[in-house]
Amino acid sequence: MGNIISIVSQKGGAGKTTLALNLATALAEQRKSVLLVDLDPQGGIGLSLARGETAFEGMTEVLSGKLAASDAIVRTKLEFLSLLPRGRLDPVDAALFEESIHQAGWLESVLWPLAKQFDLLILDTPSGLGLPARAALAVSDFVLVPAQAEPLALRSINQVLRVIEHVAANENPRLKFLGIVISQLDLRKNASRGVAEELWGGFSGVLESTIPRTDIIQTASQRGLPLSFLGGAQSPEARRFDMLAIEVSSLIAKLQGDTDGQSQQAERQLL
């Protein structure tokens, strides 16, 4: 059975959907079968891929019983990456969408059968610690937290860590904390660099891989593409997500005690 990873953030603008999309793509390019699930009533994944509000059926139709979850999966042109979109949701029904996802046992009944078909399910949740995030944490094996390299994010990150701790202790004992991913890092600015240093020094579980603040991420969003799908030479930012995917895979293997799941190589002789 594949692992389920929730990506949650306590505030908006942390780059959560950018992280979810590009990490899922990088993992799929490393030949892990990945299902990227959009639990955001705003449809962040669809918007990031420049698709219209009615482009895909998805979780909305699964919630209403119009569609089985397996029939809502969208296969992408990347062999190992599939999507479970938000679906066709009227914005006035966003609150109902969130409440429905949080129904006891519902998300589990949808995602656990799908986890048998994929190596990884990555859940993109809306900003904040409301019903969709709590529902996602309750069914996940792991959680990853993007944190902006900005003072407000630093001051509020304890909120999301507290919720994760509570869910792991009281609702989902399988849930393990993968770590914090520093996002929108600009080493040219003292404030951004200072926040990163405080995160590295003050919190355990901060990943080595970071996501910089850069125009190319905006360009990819405007084009409706993951970074690695942009034309031209591969950008350093795309390679950062490759490194992040390797780090995430290694952390999962370590937390599960699976040394066989980590990258291994045979000893060789140079001369």
C-alpha cells in the first residue's frame, strides 16, 4: 500500500500548491507512481495547471456520488503521475465541500483503496488548519509543512506543529512529521535569510532542500506547467525539486526503517 503525504500550511502564500505539484512531478520523474489529490475548494492544482473551473470532474463528483474515485482520476502525459482534481464546484458551495470532506471516515474510504494502486498519494490542502487539513492529516502517513522565509510565517509555525502533534496523539497514530520545507527564500534579503536561520536553528526536522523566491516559478505558473516541463535548459529551481524528492523518499524510508528503500550502490574499484 502506498504512502499518503499531506501538505499543510498555517497561512496562505506559503507555496503549498507549488510544492505539491512540483514535488509530485519530481517523484513521478523518478519513476514512483504518484496520485496528486486536490482537496482545496479553490482548486489550486487545476489553477496552477491553467485549467478552467469546469475542465475536470473530480472530488466534487465523488462527494455527490456521481462518480467513483477511480473514475475521477486524470492520467497525465507523465507516465507515473496522475491527478484527482477538485472537480466542478460552484464557489458558493465551498463550505459544503469542506464539511463533506471532513465527514467521519469519508476521506479514508476514498483514498485508502487508491493507495493500493500508487506508491504515493500527495494531498494538497487549502491554507489554514480547518476541516480539509484536519481530514487530510487524519488519513495520512506523513505530513510536510512549507514555511515562508518571512517573519509572520516564523511566528505562526508553532500553530501547525501543534495541530500535527494533536492529530498524531489523538486521531491518527500512523501520522509522522516529515519536516519543514523553507519556501520563498531570498538570501539577498536580510529578513528572509534571518528567518531561515531561525528555522534551521530553532526547529527540528527542517529539510536541507529549500525553495527560493524566483521569477521562474511565476513563469511556470503562468504557463500552467510544473517547473521541469518548461522549455529550454533545466532550471536550478527544477533541480531543487529533484533534490527535495530524493530527500523526501529517503526520510520516508528512514522513518519506516526501510533501508532497502533508500538509494544503494555496489562498491566499485577505480583502478
